Amino acid sequence: MSRSTETIRRISRLDGGSFWFGGSLATLRAKFALWQRRIEQRRILAGLNDHLLKDMGITRRAAVAEARKPFWLP
């Protein structure tokens, strides 16, 4: 086990296992995949025209607010 992996596991244990990637490689991959989906979805949302946003029941202001959120925030 590499030194960095051991450090990650130690931090995860100290944090009660709630550290953002938990210590599992599968969990880390899932988290990155989620973040990538959020980035893509917010990019698409930002590019929609007002007609499509109105169709979905979303205001331009709400779409811009969502698109500006950092990828790590739900």
C-alpha cells in the first residue's frame, strides 16, 4: 500500500468515514463520475434558450444560479 493511500485511509477513519471519497477506489470513481455529470448537465442548462427553460418551468435566473454552482455542490 502506498503512503498516500494509507494517509487517505487514516484521514477517512478520523473523519468517521465521511471524508469526501471515503477511501474506496470505487467510491472515488463514482464521485468523479457524479461530478462530471453535474458539470455536463449544468453546461447544457446554461446553453438552453428561454423557450426551452419556460417549457421546463425553470426561470433564466434559476438556470443561471444552478449553472454557476460548483460541481461538488448538489
